[in-house]
Amino acid sequence: MGVSGAGKTTVGLALADRLGFRYVEADDLHPPRNRAMLAQGRPLSDQDRFPWLRAVGERLAAPGVVVACSALERTYRNVLKAHAPDLVTVHLALPPEVAAQRLAEREDHFASPTLLDSQFATLEPLAPEERGLTVDAAQPVTSVLDGIEAALARGLEPSSGVDAL
């Protein structure tokens, strides 16, 4: 999980490869209306978001899958967890200025970079009772992956999926 520019896709793909899991990009599951709103810099309402989150949760319910998904609010993560009770959430945390720099360099994403401030305002870090970990996503990808793997080895074994946003 994480804001735009946190590295969800990059880390998710690499983590799935390391774990031998299947990778799912949650952004690909957005309906066209949601994608158009995001491209215009308009945040989604919960009414827009919940059907998408349920579709993401259905993918997480399958064993051996890593899903890159923003899941910024605990309520959203709870929707995912309803489908995948053993969900392990990885919060890719980074400072706003690093995320903004990454977005300025990115050319191939439909969501407008103007949404970044609202994403940071919405972001709810993992609560102590949520199964997961927070990693410094400003580090090199290899270091992020090593940190995730070390945490998984210490007992955060993914049984349904890993939400690596």
C-alpha cells in the first residue's frame, strides 16, 4: 500500500518474482469511469472505490498473489481483508517530496500527480493490530525487497497474498 510514486508496481512485481507468486496490478481493475476521474485529478468517492476494492479483494483471495494497491485507509484494507483474512500489508512509506519527484519523472500513469496531496491527507498508516509492516520506500528497491523478505522470514508469512502497494 502507499501513495502514488511509492513504488507499489516496481516493488510488487519484484516481490512476486522473488516469492514465486502471481502479480496483480490493482489499477488495472479500475473501471473506465474511475480511471477518467483520476486522470482529471478528481479523487474517487467511496461509492466509486468500494466495487473496485471488492474486485481487488477477490484477486487477493487466491493463494500466492502479490497485489499492488493504494489501500490508503484502514477501511479500504478491511474490504481487502474480508476477501483475504490472512492478508499481509506492506506499507511503502516515503516523504511527500520524494513521491512528488518520482511522479514528476513518471510518464506512463493515468492518475494525475495533483492527487498526491489528497493521498497523503487520506493516508492512514498501519494500525498495530493490522498484520503487516512499514518499509522506507525511499531506499533502493533491493533494500526494500530485502527488508520485506526479512520480515516475512520472521513470521509474517503470506498465506493468501501480500498487498505490496
